[in-house]
Amino acid sequence: MTDQELLDLLHQGLHKVTPRTFPPLAKDDSVLALGVDSLELLELVSWAEEQTGRRVPDATLLGVETVGDLCAALGTVPEHAVRP
């Protein structure tokens, strides 16, 4: 999945987990500046995991500050962590 595909997927996911509207996402966008709280972030990650078939370890989520961090987490999950 390309960076742009991940950005588009996360943008779609934000609309699924929150009623707010968001501008197109950029990798350097701060998750907090977008107004995404910790619960919404968990819901977004769970939704993205379902869409991609990948599992992001909880420890990785602790370091997510930007949309790019989240893209990296979804794009670099070890192959053995991919759900069947």
C-alpha cells in the first residue's frame, strides 16, 4: 500500500469513527491538532486494521503523534503480525 493510499484510507476511517469533517490528510498533520482524541485514535486504528488485515502492536501506538507515524505503523507491521 502506498503512502497516499494509506492517507486516503485513514481519511475515510476518520469519517467512520467521528462525525467531524477533515481536510485531506498530510503525513505531518498532528493527530492532536486534528482534534482526534485517544479513543477515536484507537477506533481509527482498529478500523484500519480491519481494512488492511494488519495488526499494529499497542506499544507502537504509544509513539503515534502524526498521521505519518500512523501510516508508518500500518505500513511496516511485520509480516508475521498480519491477520490471516
